[in-house]
Amino acid sequence: MKNTYNIKTNYLLQDIGMFALLVVLFAGIIVVVLAPQEMKLEFILMLLISYLAMLFAAYRMSVTAVISAGLQIIIYVVYKLFIYYSKGELLTPLHFTWIIYPLLAVGAMSLLISRTTRLEVQNEILREQIDKLVLIDPLTGLYNLKSLYLDLQGQIALAARRDFNITLMIISLRYEAELFKILGRSNFDTLKQKIAINVQDSLRIEDRVYAIDEKGALAIILSCKGEDAITIKNRILKKLSAEDAMPELIKNKVIKLDFQFGYLPYSPEIYGKDVIGYKQKVESELQYDV
């Protein structure tokens, strides 16, 4: 509730900053329009210099913006006093506008930018918090790496109580970087989705498959011994090599898909409760699948 209130407050202050900025911009243009013809060039120059200071503020160069506006005011005041005492030129109320206008312009822009920056920071924090809670890979619809670690911990504890075997298998695309360059992101994503579907169709109901990275790698928690994983590997390969296994975009290109498999049975004596180390050890087995 507090975060929601803060976000709403920041949005309100951002709207106020935007309104203040529009008022300042409009006021500057009105001053130039109302200025006598002999003052227009001077006022246009002052307005452009004020806009330059606003530009510094827009790029979050607050110190530079304030110094620029301050120098503009000081130089203008000194110049007008010199003209007044040397030539006797009278000052009008419009002249006094440029004593406060540059600072108002920088202030309005700074208010808008500060609110925008705070909202960006808060949105980034919320995005990170959401990412930590997400357990589903948005592309394939499979559970993700975090879910793999959580489920692996649960399966290990369950296997210890009920005395059954667990084998972790990882499947990765060989030369995925080259495939990405050839296919492009959209087609490569389609390929990853198709691979995920085919792997799921090759497994038993009790076996669980996970999308563990953006390169298309999949992990499977198998309820079997290590030697039985060979049968599952062959079944998956047969499914992936079927004529209707891949989308048309692959069939129409001279591309050969190749997969690497790594699998190891879980051993409490070797891995204990270190599911990350266990997963990394299985990944290291991929290099031996030639």
C-alpha cells in the first residue's frame, strides 16, 4: 500500500512538473511576442539561452543548468545596468522578466526530471521484485531456472524419504549463437518453442522439464536411474529429428540442428543439498556429448 501511495504521489508531482514546464515555456513565448520590435532580438536571444539551460537540466546536468541560468542572469543584469548608466536607456517591466525566468525554467524542468527519475527507479525496483517471484518462462510457458532449483530441492528430499532415484538431464542447442545469427530473434524464439513442445511430448507425466536460459537450454528432472536416461535421450532425439518436429522456417533453410545432452544421477554423498553445484556438474557433461 505504501509503495502504491508513493507511486501515485510521484505521478501527481510529475504532472505538476509537466504543467509548470508548459506554463514556463508559454510564458517565455508570450514575453517575446509582447516585446517591442526593438527588443525582440534581445528577448529571443535570452529565451534561447534559457532553453539551453533547460536542456542541461533535461539531461540531468543540474549543476551545469543552475550555473548557466545564474551566469545568464548576472551577465544580463550587468549589461542592462551598463546600458542604463552609459546611454540612459530606461528599463521596462519586461526586462525584469529575465532576472527570474531562467531560474524558473530550470526549476520547472528539474522538477519534472526528478519525478521521472524517481518513478524510473521505483519501477525498476518493482520489476526486479516481480522477476524474483516469476517461476514461468514467458516464451515457452515452461518453469524457469529458479523453479528448477526449488523443485530439485523438493525432489531430493522426497527421494530420500521414499527411496527412489533422480537424474537431472540438460539439453542444449549446439552452435546456438550461429543459429541465432542465421534465423534472427523472432525465428529463433519460434524454434525454442517448438523444441520445448517436442521435448515435453517425449517425456512421461512424472518427468518435469524447465527452460533454464535464453539460449534454448532445457533441464529435465527424471525419476529414473542414470542408465535409464539413455533411453529417454534416444526417445527425445527421435522426436526432435522427426520430419514434422521443426517449423517450416527451419525446413526451408540449409540448417542442421544438433543437440547436446548431459545427465547425471543425483548422489547425496557427492552433492548433498547443493542443487546449484549438481546442476553445474550436469552442464559440464555437455562438452563430452560429441
